[in-house]
Amino acid sequence: MIEPRPAGFWIRAVAAIVDFLVFFLVQFSFGFIGAKMWGPDVESGATFTPMVSIFTLVFAGAYTTLLHALAGQTIGKMIVGVRVVAGNAGPPPFGTALLRFIAYFASAGTFMLGFAMAGLRRDKRALHDLIAGTRVERAPRPTPAEPAASGIV
């Protein structure tokens, strides 16, 4: 069996950018729907902007936690070919995935050094990986199937 390779900083950064684009589209859609339902002036209301921010944070938490727990991958991670695994090399359980999301704030709260650890450590684990007991590795590529025999002799 081939030993999985850890995913480094840059490939993880590309996956995060894709996921941030998903968050942006959801936030934009929420604002667009709000403007259509309550009128264009809703965005100038004192409660609308905080409500959109809270919704986006809750969506980001649910998105990353559920997708990591179910498949080990968010859309960004699927595109770049990496996955989050727990100790048994499977997707992290729900509680571990939620802890990993919460630990993102620890990685960000260290002036982003928690994220940079993925580029500096030999095992490529960031601070949130260490807190949650997870790691990010390159997803195994499927082996190509053998061509079917044509039956022509």
C-alpha cells in the first residue's frame, strides 16, 4: 500500500480560496434574495449586515463540518484533490470536524501563523489540525481500469 502524502500549504490555500468563493456566492445570494423580498433598502438597515455576517458564519461552519465529516472534503478540497482524515485514515467524526472548524479561529488568531504551520512542519499539519487531531493528505488517485477485451481475434 502506498503511504499517503501530506498536503502542503499552497495546495491547501488554493482549496481555501475555492471554498471562500462558495461562501461569497452564498452571502451574495442571501443579500440578493433579501433585497428582492424586502426591497433594495433592506441592505441599509441596521440589522441586515450583521444578520448576513452571522448567516455566512453559520453556513461556513455547517459547510465545512458536514462535508469534512461525511466525505473528508469540501468543494475546494475535492477540486485540488486533498482530503481531511482523522487517526484511522477516514473522514473525521462530526465532533472532530466541528472542533477543527472552531480551531480555525485559533489558527487565524495567531496572526495566521497557525495556517503557515502547514508550510513549515514536516508533517504539514496546521494548528487547527493539531488541535483536532486531523491531517490533510492528497487524495489517492483512482487506478485506471484495464481496457476491456474487444473480442476480436
